[in-house]
Amino acid sequence: MEPDKIPDVFGYKVFMILSDDMDSSIKYGDLIITKNIEPQKLQIGNVIAFRNPVDTVTIYKIKNITELQEQDPETNEEKTIKQFEMEAPENAIDSLKNIKEAKVEGIVVHRIPRIGLIVMWMQQPIILLIINGIILLIGGICYYIAYRLDKKELEEKEKIKV
């Protein structure tokens, strides 16, 4: 099992954007859906999610694709891998501008604007407390109504017996 692996459902992953320094089409608070894809199928202009050097996910557009020769550490054989040059901001570090295929998490297939803000808002402790309180209140009211209806039904049965 891989503890750092991002879980996917049928090849799709969901990311919440927590920064404004991603691709220009993606804003803070957006919810992004990506699809797993083979690196060979990626093209210039695709917007992809990838692991950056601090092991968080970043999203940028592919600017250029090159092939590199790299030695496989397990077999000591030369293999060809793809490296993606990203349209990162000018102030971005070089390791965000050139991404090897192993770091790709998926291609962005859908963006849901601002829904991530709602998710972040709902995770605040006071909001969770309020939601739980409302659920308990509704449960209590339903229990009370059911109790009163049962009591009324029993009283009517008693009247019929008499």
C-alpha cells in the first residue's frame, strides 16, 4: 500500500484548489476533477495535475514535451521518459517548470468553480457543531412526533376495547 498515493475512483481524482498560483483558468476555491492518463497521450496545451518537489499537487498547462534518456535504477537499462515543460509563472522554481512523467497525477477534465470554498467552510469546527446540532434537533423532533403518534394510536385502541 502506498500511503502518499492519492485515491481515485474509476481513474478520476478530485482536488480542491488552495492557492492562486495555478494555471490561469483555475482559481482559489475551485474543485478540479482529473483523469488518470498515460504520459504518452499527453499533448502540448493539456492542463495536468502533478506532484511538485514538496509532494503536494500543482496544476499547470503543458508548454513543451521532450524525451529524455534515463537509467532504470532496478535494471540498469537505459529507458526513454517524457519530460513536460510547464507554463509556470516566471517566479516559479525550476522544479515546477520541468516535470517527469512519473510525477503526473492526471489530466484536468472538469472544473467546478468555487465549490471548494463551500467544502472548506463546512470543515470549520463551529459549522460542524451547528450542523450536528441541527441533525440532533431534527432527530429529536421526529422521535417526539413518532412517540405522540404511537401514544395517540394506543389511546384509540383502548377506547375501542372499552
